[in-house]
Amino acid sequence: MADIVYTFAGKPYLNLTNACPCACTFCIRSAADGVGTAQSLWHQRDPSWEEIKAALEGYDFSRAREAVFCGYGEPFCALEMLQKTARRLKERYPGMALRVNTNGLGDLINQKPTAAALAGLVDAFSISLNAPNAARYQELCRTRFGEAAFDAVLRFARECKSIYPKVILSAVDVITPAEIAQCRKIAEELGLPLRLRHFTT
Ligand code: SF4
């Protein structure tokens, strides 16, 4: 059975779903079955609320300063479980910050506005910008939403900035230096920092 909670870089990570509308050329999922302490992050089916609750009970969060929703899928593909899990963690560990790593496509995935869905529960968002324009985004992220996806990411990021205390954008260093500079400009215009992540195989 796949790990629902695992430790990576000293922090608890939550792997609620394997669903994702993208097939990014740099996706870590194609490199290994697991990361950190997880042997496998591939669920046979996405976990139920009962299974998630049992996994939360079985993990010692007591010393964690931050827990991260990430795993081998897009957390907003399991929005209801994401909300329930965040709520439970905030109730049990009010001093522990919660971060969501997302591709920013929650609105298109759920066909409704989703930026505010975790207001009061989540402290930070890391949103994948990945490219300086819609065509390049589609080339790299190969989302099933086509070129409409890029604008949706920007809109989501803008809305998150007005709701959550900490929001950053990210890109992977598979793009050119000129594209990185363009991404930095977009981030600046949005008033958000851009974190460059190193591509690992
Ligand atoms: S959005 Fe994330 S999980 Fe989905 S394919 Fe891209 S890198 Fe992989």
C-alpha cells in the first residue's frame, strides 16, 4: 500500500492522490516510485477518508513545524480530502503550518473557483509557474486543459496572494536563462517571489 504520510527533508508530506491533469516533462514521478521515507507513493486507488485518518493517527506530527500537501499527484484533484485533512491537522496541531504545493489548476480541475477553499486552514502555497507564456507552459506541462491553463495559474496565484499569508511561485531549471528572467518578471508583477527548483532525474 502506498504511503499517505511520509517524511521528506525532515518534514511530513501528505500524498492524498495520484491524479493530475498534467504530464510535465520534468515530473519526479517518472524517476522513482517514492521519495523520502516513502517506499511507494503510487496508490492502487486514491485513499478514503478512513484511510487518511488512520495514516494521520499513525504519524508523529508533534515536533513538525510545517506539513506539506504534495505527493505523487495534484492535491486539488482530491479537494474534499485536502480540506478535511487540513482541517483535522489544524485542529490537532494548531502550531503546525500547512503548505500546499500545487500546479495552480484547481479551478479548471474542479470547474469552480478554488483559491479560497482552504482559507483559515492553510498558511502557505507554492504554485508552479514553470513557464513564461501559455505555449511554453503547454509544451512543458502537457496539461489536458491546453493553453487556457497558463492564465488559470496566474489567476489562481493572484487570488491566493489576497487570501494566504505566504505564496510563492516556482519554476524548474529546465527552461532557458531568458525564460527564467521572464518568469521572474511575471512573479514581480504579481508581487510574489519565484523559487527556482533544480531538475532531478
Ligand atoms: S503537475 Fe506535478 S505531479 Fe502533475 S505531472 Fe506536473 S510535476 Fe508531475
